[in-house]
Amino acid sequence: MVDDEPEMIKAIKIMLESGGYVVHTTASGVECLNVVDSIKPDLILLDIRMPQMDGWATLKKLKAKGVTKKTKVIVVTVEKGPGAEIFGLQDDVADYITKPFEMKVLLDSVRRALK
Amino acid sequence: MKKQKLIHYLGGEVGASAHLKESKELEHVLDGIDEGVLVLNKRYGIIWANKYFIRNLRYPRKRVAGLKCYKVIHNVGSPCRKCVVRDMFKKGSFCESAHFHTEKDGSRVWHEVKAYPLFDKAGKIIHAVYIFRDVTERKKAEDALRESEERYRGLVESQQDLVVRVDPKGQFTFINDAYCRKFGKKREALLGKTFMPLVHPDDLPATLKAMEGLKVPPYRIRVDQRAKTAQGWRWIAWEDYAIRDKKGNTLEIQAVGRDITDRKRAEGALRDSEERFRSIFEQAPDSILLLDAKTGEFLEFNDRAHENLGYTREEFKKIRIPDIEVFESPRDVADHIKKIVRKGSDIFETKQRTKDGRVRDILVNTRCISLGGRDFIQAIWRDITERKKAEEIIKREVEKLRQLDRMKSEFVSIASHEIKTPLSVIKAYSELLSSMVLGDLNEKQKELAEKISKNASHLAELVNEILDLSRLESEGHAIIKSSFSIRDLVQETVEEMNVPAHKKNLSLGFDATPAKLMLTADREKIRRLLRNIIDNAIKFTPPLGRIQVSAKSAVGGVLLNISDTGIGIPKGELGKVFDKFYQVDSSTSRRYKGAGLGLTICKKIVEQHGGTIKLENMRGGGTLVTVFLP
């Protein structure tokens, strides 16, 4: 999971681990791109508003990499409304969760994505 | 007939042979005069004729002797009744008369004739001396004079102009018919009276003063006066002429008058109209000028024109447009004038320099007018310096406001993100707490954690609404129009809102609408609008209630109705529902969570589309929202 807000990372990590998932966290898009090769994740939770490289740029690069080309991505962001459409990435987003969210919404979404 | 013989005859007959020499002298005298002289015997036979006679009658002298005078002169067979010779014979003394005789060529010759008797010693008439004078020319002249006088009289009497003559005292000596008609008076009533009582008292002094002019060359004056005519006071224009004797004394004054009342009235109206226009011209707040298109000279201008530029009237007469023009060179000005003449008119802005060097903004409105083959430019200059300044200030202020608005939007956007991030953390941790993933909580603790979570969500929703409203209010956020089926959109929204509606045990229905009912609008915003209205309805409708949505075609657009069976809106507050942060009362706001921005956003969206939105309480409870979108 990628998020520049450490507290958010912690909270989501606890939530997902309570659901029995193994969670690897990174604080930026750059860090994420660096580690995906070794981790080979089944699912990526991606924040959008991040310094340096934002979520959309990160998503574009992830999709360009062989290892994460088919990996599902859930966008978790404070932004409401359209986003992926603007960048033509709507097909690459499995789900869209608006912060603040209910824990149940997150766990349901992840479960659906990994089905 | 020989002269000698005649003399002899004459002398013999009168027995005056002793006076032969005398007779010859007489004959000589008679031959020299310009009258015809005949000596006749008692039977009208010609005994002697003088040279004039012979010449005048064009008879050869030798054939005259013995001929009857009436045959020779009148070409008739016997003396006529009017014959002076006959009268003289009858009367026995001098007779005269005038008569004509017809020439051989048919023309008439007038003769003044006289007849004298010649007596013998016994006192008996033996001969007649007939003297005639050709007065044809005089006769002709007399006739011509008479005819001329008649013509003149006819002219004077028949014309419409008034013709009078007065003596030096002003008493009428002649009055024509037109004058009598005009004044409604008989000629006899006026002749010998003075004209003065007929003149308007106000005009009499001027009239008398003008008449003084008749005493000096050219002895002719013109004077306008009001006169007491049969139609009341009328303006008469008089032309007076002094008729003078050889010594130069005025005998009479002849006056010809004409009624000019109508012309005066027209002149008066024209003068009034001109005065009015002059007043407009002089008092206009703008400079008004008339320029010669050829020379660029200011022919006429109001005071404003020179005053505004700080010149006196005299100074301004000498300057030309290039002297005051800031932008245009003399050549430009000349070209511009040519253009105006060609186009007929032009409106433009320019800058002018005042005498003391200040620069003024001027709005120039020109028109070309042609008078008598010359082109003139009519120009109106309006000083718009102050207006320009004000415009500039407004422009700057508007730009400032725009910038402020951008800053505000940016601030709201950043602030909302910055608020939502920690809110999301609060929400996440409170969710974790209440989910008891991290360990068990007692009932009270769990309830508190849930409250934290709910309030975090509510706060986030409020932040979102503020953000939306801020975006809607900022100008840059234009609507993106497309054409779509209103049924499809309502259906999608209703399906989406069914989730929260069902949660509250409410039924949400949609009336059947034809799929082809299209709307051209910003689809996302209309979706937002519907969602907000339905969301509101859900919030304010108690469980087991019903919400119904319908869409139908209306004149010039689409009509959307959203009705509920909710609590309705207090009567006095219907007008406030669209105000920001409005909620019916504080207690309801506590019960029905919401920021109070939903309807404000709806109204904004509808306004952006040029539509209308209306809320009303339905009879039997509930609220009806009506939205019209063109």
C-alpha cells in the first residue's frame, strides 16, 4: 500500500491485517516502484495526493512494468468525483474508495478485488 | 394747275391785283407752313392748294384744280354732313372740327380742320379757305396714353396687393379695391382721412420714423406694420415711394402693401425652433462643432468646445484639430476627415491636449453634411476622461476580485484536503476501535468510538459540500453541456439513492418517462442536483415514507418533480431554504445531519443552467421540489 500519511498507513495496515492480509507499506510512489519487483503484490492500494510523484503517475508506471502490469489497484483518496477518467486510467482502477471510509467498505472492496 | 394761274385766279377773284406782289409773298408763306391750305369755291371746287396739301394728299398739283374737295380728301361723291366747309357756308363764319380720312393704302389719317370764309366787297362769301393739320401722331399718342392709363388702372384695381396714395399729411388720395376689401371699408369713408388710426399703436412710431426716409434719396422705404384689417390685426409689408414735383417737394406718397402675416408666422416658428436648437447647442454638456471638411476650420462651436480645452473663443477660431489631437498627425487627421466624408459618419475615441497640456479622453461622434455643394463635418466631443478612469478602476477591482476568488477557491481546496486527511485518520482509528480488532471495548466505549466515527464522516461531508459550493461559485467552473436522456440519468440516480433510502425504510420511485426525452445540460451537475434533492428528501422523511421522482417535457425544457411524505417546511421559512447553512431549526439539524448546503448547491446548479427551482409544501404533508431546466 502507498500513502504519504504515516498514520493512515498504520490504520489501513491494522485493518487489512485484521482481515488476514499481508501488508507491505511504502510512503511514496517512487518507493513503491522500487519494491514491487521484489514483493510482487497481489493488490496495490494507492493514494493520489502525494508529493513528488502523485498516484496517477505512479499508476501509469506500475502498469508499464511487467511485474505489476496485471496487478489490481484500488485507489484510496480524499478526492471525490472524477479522477481516473481524466488520465484515461479508469480501466486500470479496480475500485475507488473515498477517505474517510468505513472499515467495512475497505475490507469488502479488497475482498472483491482479490476474488 | 399752275401756281401762277392760281395766284392770278385768287387775286383776280378777290379783286386784289394791286396786291399781286403781296399775294405772291402770301403764297410763299402758305407753301412753307406745316398745314394744308386749300382755297375752295362755293361749289367745293379746289381753286388753290398749298405745297403741304399736295404733298400730303399725294395728288399731282396739276390734277387738283377744279376737283371737288370731298372727292379728293374723302373720296366721296358729296360733302358729308360733318364737313366744316359746309358748316362754314351755312353759318357764314369760322368753323372747325376733327375728322379722319382714309388713305389710298387704307390707313386712317386724322385731320384737324378749320374753314374760313372769304368775302367780296359786298360782304358776300365767295370762297372758303380750308386749313387742315395732320394730327394722326398726336391722336395715336393720346390713344396710347389713354390705353396705358386704362391698363394701369386695371392693374391697380385687380391686383391683390394693396395700393394707396396719401398726401404729405398722410391723408388718402387714392385707394385700390384690394385695400378696400382688406380693410372692409368703403372708399369714400377713407379718402381724405389719414392712415394712422389703421396702424397698430405699437408699430406707428416705427412707421412714421421710416417714412422720414422718403424725404431723402432714393425716396423709397420698406416698412412692416400690423394693421387693423377686416380679419383683425395683420402684418402688412409696405413699399412706399415719394412722388415729387420738379422742385423736389413731395406731392404724394404711393404705397404698395402685401399681407405677410403667414410668412411672419412661419418666420416666427422658424426663429423659435432655431432658438430652441441654439439653446440645446449652447447648453449641451458636450462640445458641438461644425467643421469645414476642406479646410478643417471650426466654423461654429458652442462655448463648451473651447472652454473644455481651456481656450477663449477667439483663440479657438484660429486653431485646427492637429493642434489639440494627441494621437493623430496632421496627415492622419486629414485622412480621417476624408474617411468621414466618404463614410458619412464615424464614432471613435481619441485623446486631446488642453491648452495647459493636460490630456483628455474624448469620444468623438461625427457626421458629414453637405450644404450647397460643400462638405461639413458635424462633431460632438464628449469628455470621457472620468468615465475612462472609473472604468480602469473597475477593471482593476474586478481583476483583484477575480484573483481573490481564485485564491479563495484554492484555499478552500487545500484546506479541505488538509482537513480531510487527519479526519480520515480519526475515522480510520475510531473504526478500528469500534470494530474491536485491537481488543474488546465495553458498550459505552464502543458507542463513543462509533460517535467519533460518525461525526468524522459528517465533518468530511460538510467539507466536501463547502468545496463543491466554492467550485460552483467560482467563475472558472463552467458547465460542460451535452445532450442526454433524462430518463437514463434519473434512473441511474434513483438506483444509486435506493441504497440509503432502503436503509431508512423508504420507498423511492420513478414515474415512467419516455427514453427519448432529451436534455442538453451538464450531466454530472444534473446528477448532483438530483442526488442532493433526493438525499434531502431521504433525510427529512420519516421511515416508511415515500419519495417519488418524475420527469416530463415542458414548454421550452424539462420539468423534474421530486415529492416526499416528509415533515415539510414551516410556512414562513420557505424563502430561506436556499440560504447557505440553512436548516429548518436547530433541533432538526441535530436530528437530521447535514451541512445545510445541499439546496444552496442545487440552486447554483439550476441557475448556471438558466432554470428555476421551487420548493412547496404539499397539501396533506410533505414537500414538492419542482425544477425546470431549459
